[in-house]
Amino acid sequence: MRFSPEHEMFRQSIRKFVERELNPHVDEWEEAGAWPGHAVLKQMGALGFLGLTYPEEYGGQGLDFWYTVIFCEELAKTNCAGAPMGITVHTDMCTPALAQHGSHELKRQFLEPSLRGEYVGCIAVTEPDAGSDVASIRTRARPDGDDWVITGRKLFITNGAQADWACVLARTSDEPGAHGMSLIIVPTTSPGFSVSRTLRKLGNHSSDTAELIFDNVRVPKANTIGEEGMGFILQMRQFQRERLVGAILSYSSMEKVVRETIAYTQQRRAFGAALIEQQAIHFRLAELLTEIEALRALCYDATERFVAGEDITRLASMAKLKGGRLSREVTDSCLQYYGGMGYMEETPIARAYRDARLLSIGGGADEVMLGIIARQEGMLPQKTRPRQG
Amino acid sequence: MNIVVCMKETPSITAVKRFTADMRLERRKEDAEINPFDEYALEEGLRQREKHGGEVIALCMGPVTATENIRKALAIGADRGVLVTDPALEGSDAIGTARALAAALQKLGFDLALFGSAAADSYGGVVPAAVAEVLGQPLLSFASKLEIADGRAKIERAAETGYQVAEAAIPALVSVIQTINVPRYPSMKGIMQSKKKPIDTFSLADLGVDATLVGVAGAREKATGSSPVDTQRKGELFSGNDGAADRIVAFLVEQKVL
């Protein structure tokens, strides 16, 4: 059995949390352009929701990744994608490398309060001139005694405007390409750190997205996660989890969208019958549910392997690719069946349509996923291999 | 303080309700949840334990599968569970249920027995009173606030223009309403601990209850029919200038709106 009674109990607990603590506030957060990270994470931290798979020694729960699957499936039932994204950036995108490779001291200082929900974290990889092409980042950490002095800019950073610390990927040597980078934890109270602007986006309005400036920001070298120079590899590993989480969030929110559309078209009448009775519509919705289930199965397979300690680069990339593309299809078709109502801001599908566009871009674009899959499959000759990203 | 929270397993409010041939609600395991009204009783029990110490027991009468929902109460924070289950209890009415619960309460011993104000499936709302009657102990009903001090339980009961205050010596039974507190969520820690907490099972024989007084055999009440609420929307159109306003007023008066 994949899910034990404890798993199911956890599902009900997080489901209730979403219904009672998140959904009633979503409209307000969407309007405000941010979710209140500290308030929400504090509540979730007290319930032990933030460090499901992380060591108990640092306030985590030491559970298997199936709990994270449930966490994401239920979080995706929030009436927006922004807040769940902010939450999962904190729980599964900026913390995995720290939890796995950070020093004891570093985990005490940053992981522990983050799992209690006192700190909000963010992951700072993308730059104005380097997004999916991670190997070309330019932010530099210059050694100075026992410190790093960091200079550079990071763009499109989720939680960036309210984070207490950032997991920053920076160049720590002159080696070109993927070598010579390190992951460094930077407290946002450090002198020289600033948020230059919060960004207005097409969707995910309830999530704050920022540009971060590092102007000679000094942090101890001890803030480096794992070994110096290992940053790119650690981030690539961290990406696996980010991509799998993104895919899980996507199929679950897609399922919600389709089910809402079914309910709407059962009720909405046109040409003398319920809309759902149009074969074009019920065939299409049946087809989409089938694809959603196929994606869920792919994610469950990836999870099984992830739990067994296998490398899931290939499957996580496939899942995120499919998740991004299918999200666009599902929301587009469903919005269509809502007709004029679907174009109205007051109808949830309008928001879902906007929010769905991100997954094909963030966390490595579709094209990067295709490159990784092709490389993993050994399709290309050695020298023209695209860079991993 | 020994606190026993009586809880019922009910089908979730959103589940489709079906009836058996003898007009009993068909209970499906997958739809079963803790009666939402009882969540407030459980929360109140936990809060009283936090103030006064002692133990919270989740007591449930139901089928063997109700163990899962007792486990949920343990995840939320109860210390141990007790399931009263027996084939002869099937089809019990409120009085039969009260006999079984009263016997269990007596066996367990308690300072405070807490109840939700009603069950979401039947809305009878008489079980707490019937249990109090069987036990010969006081019931403070529909509490919106509960305080235990100096061996007495004191409640506030919301009334139309204010609230009433009532009190009784403990051991006492108290039924609570939804404004009394905000139930907590099961925490991850609570969920993981719940599987290690004990759940005892009592049969009618364990409780010394005569099987002919409970279940279908002892039921004084019998459901004879049910029908869905007619949700068909009906419209009535008043048009034209000629007397339409009068007809609308007459309609509103008839509907007791005016």
C-alpha cells in the first residue's frame, strides 16, 4: 500500500488547513501581490508541515517523500498557484541542499528556524542574463579571509521580497561554465543586500517575486553548503526535487480545474441541454482527466525511485515538461467551456489560466527539460551535448 | 481530571446519503468522519486537560471500522480511545445509544463527559440528556463557554438577548456548541504518535448492558421514510403595470417576508 492510515490522516489535516487557513484569504493575497509568508509558515511550522522529510534533529519529521506528495497534492487545491508556490519554494526548493549537505552549524542557524516557520527562505539562481542556462551565471563570491564578498544580481526570485535568507548560487572561482560555483546561504539582513524591485507578473499574483541586488555582501565562508565548487551539482540535484514538486502541484491543480469545469458544464445549459452533453466537451474532459492520471502515475513512479535513492533526473524532467504543457492545455480547454464567464476575473478558471503559464518556464524551461531528456537518453553525439540545466 | 469525550462517526456532510431497506442510513467506511459537532467537544476536552491536567479519552460507539476515526481523535490529541462495538448495537435509537454510552462512562469513570450538541447525520440532539438521565448526573447543555473550578463546572449558554449561566458539581456532562472554541488540526507529531496510543474495545457483555434494551430490539423509534429536499427552483412571474405591485406585496406577505 502506497499510503498508510497516517498518510491519509495527514492528507485530511493539510486539506482542512487549505480550506480554512488559505482559501479564505486568497483573493486578498492576489490583490496585494504577496502572501504573508511569516504568518502562514509560522502556523504550518507549529503543525510540523514544513520539514516533512528533513531530519528530526533540526525540527523536521524524518518521513518519506510520499508525505511530500500528499502535501503538494492538497496544497494544489488552494484557489491560486502563487501561495502554494511560495510555500513549496520554502519547503522543497531552497532547503533540500541545505538539509542534505549543509554543516551542522548552518542547519542550526537556518534550517531549524525555517522549519519552525520563523524564517522564510528563497532560492536565488536566475540572473538577468542567465535563466535556464544556469552555467552562465555571473554573480561572484570573492574570497576575503574567512568570508565571501558577493556581488551580482538575481532576478525572478520567488519569496525574494520577504525572505530572511537566500540560497545563492554564485561563482567562487574563475573556472568557466558549470565548475567553480558554490551554493551560499545569505541572510537578507546582510549589509549590501537589497531588493531592488518587486515584479509584476502575468499570473501567480499572490506570490511576491523580486530582483535581488548583492553589492559587496559579506558572509562567512562557513555559509557555503557542502564543498566549495560543488554548487552547480548540488543545485542540479536540488532542481530534481523542485521539478518533481512542480509536476505534482500541477496535476493536482489541473484535476481541480477539470472537476470544477465538469460541475459547471453539467449545470450550464445551451441549445436545450446541459453543456456537458456536447460530445466534444465530455470527450475532451475525459481525455484531459486521462492525461492527468498518466502524469500522476509518472510522478508516483518518480517518487518511488526517489524514495529508493535512485537518480530521477530523467523522470522528474519528463514530469515537469508534461506538467507545464498539460497545464496550458487543460486551463485553455476548460476556460473555453466556461465561455464569457471564463474570461471574467470573478471566475476561478481565469486565474488558473494565468497561473498555469509559469510551469513551462520556471524551474528550467520546457526546452531545457527536452535537452536533459535527450541527453539522458544519449541521443546526441558527445561533443554537441547540451549543457545540463 | 478524567475527561471523556463522546464522539460519533457520521457520514461526511458532502457524501451522498443512501438508505437501507429498513430505512437506516447506509454507512460507508470511506465517507465516515468524526461528527463535526464533536470536534468542538474534543477541542474543549484538550483545553481543559491543558488547564487542569489529567487524561482525555475519546469514546465512540460504532462499527469496528470506527477505530480509524478514534485514531484521528488520538492524532488531534486525545490520550487513548475506547470503542463500544457489538453487533446487537446496530440500529440503536438515541435511548439505546445513551444506555451503551452511559455504561461505558460508568466503567471508565469521569469528572467531565463532553458531547457535541448534535450529530450531523440525525440531528436528534438528545443523547447527552439521555445519558445524563441514565447516569443520574447533571447535564450542562449547549455551552458556549466552560470553566472548571473548585469541583464545579460552570457554563455560559447563548440566549437570544444575552447568555445564561449554569453550573453543577462534577462529575458532570457538558454539551458544547460551535462558538466555544476553534478546533485544532492534527499536527504531524500527533499523527505519528496516534498509532502508538491504545484503543480499548468494549462489547455489551463487557459493559453489562442487556442486549434487548439496545439496537433494533430496544429501539422505541423507527424511521419509516425519507425524501430528498426539493431543490427545484420555481419562478413566478409578475408582469405589467396592472396590479403587479399588489400581487408582489401579497406574495411577500404570504411568504412571511413582510
